Amino acid sequence: MKVLIAEDDSTSAIVLRKALEKLGHEAVVATDGEQAYTLLTGDTAFEYRVVISDWMMPGMDGLELTRKLREERESGDPYRFVILLTARGRPEDRRAGLEAGADDFMVKPMDMGDLIPRLSIAERMLRLEDAVSAKVGSPPAPHSRGARGEGTGESRSAVAPNALDSSAPVPSVSGGGGIATLPGEVA
């Protein structure tokens, strides 16, 4: 799997890159958020399905990078698993990272042993994302793709259009048979 590391500390970046390579992954290092964003939106953008980003970097920080990736994801684009690294370990920092769109959060100094299961989770999530995409009609996200926007342009959501509408009827279970009905329907 090809992993993009966004890390401004060269020593941390080298240690992380070597650890990933030892685990059999290809790792590319961006030295700040802007460089990472350029790599993630350029011609080789879809090669990177996992992003490991430091939070505190000059210019665009990891939190802003994560937000931009989530906000600008186009329909048909493959999902990227984002792990945010930081020395900030307070609960409110973790919440801020997760609310920005990070899938996981690791506090520095990082235990490389903790990275292995996180990468396994990332691979599993990406395989599931690809399987769901295939079932709903979008092509599975390849591990290497060309320029942005080569997808079908169709939504990959498996949620019914009104599923999140608070005025939509909510199914309920009635009787002892466990039959789901809409309000006003008879089981």
C-alpha cells in the first residue's frame, strides 16, 4: 500500500518512512501540508489511500489538510484513511482531530507497534469501501489512478435519499413478529 506521510520534522519522517517500508508499504514524505495537498490532488493523487499527517506543521497544518481532503472529496473519488499525529493528547484535541475528518489519532511520541494494527484497520476499511462502491455501481477505487475526476460522477452513498431527513417516517418494530413498519402501516 502506498502511504503519504506529511511531517515537517525530518527525523520523525525518516523513522516513520523506514518503519512503513519495513512493514512492506511504499511511503512518500511531504514536508508540509501544502506539499501533501499538492500530492493528494495532482496526477498521482489516487495512489495514496492512507495519509499519516502531523498536526502541527508550518503553513497548512494537518488539521486543515484533513478538513480540505474531506470537504473537497468528489463523488467517485476513493476514500482516504487519515491518521493524525500530534503531541497534543488532550481529549478536546482528539475530538478536534476526529471532527476534522481524521479516521484515527496517534499521540507523539508514537509507538511503532501501535501503527501496525492501525494500518491493518486502514486496509480493511479501504477494502470495504471498494466493495461497497462496486455494489452501488461505482467502480472500485484502484490503488493507482490518473487525474482527479475520472470517477463516474455518481454518488457512492448507499443511504436512501430521505434517510437523513428528520421529517421522513421512521420505521418501527411492531408486535411480537419483529416486522418493521412505517407509521400508519399495518404489519
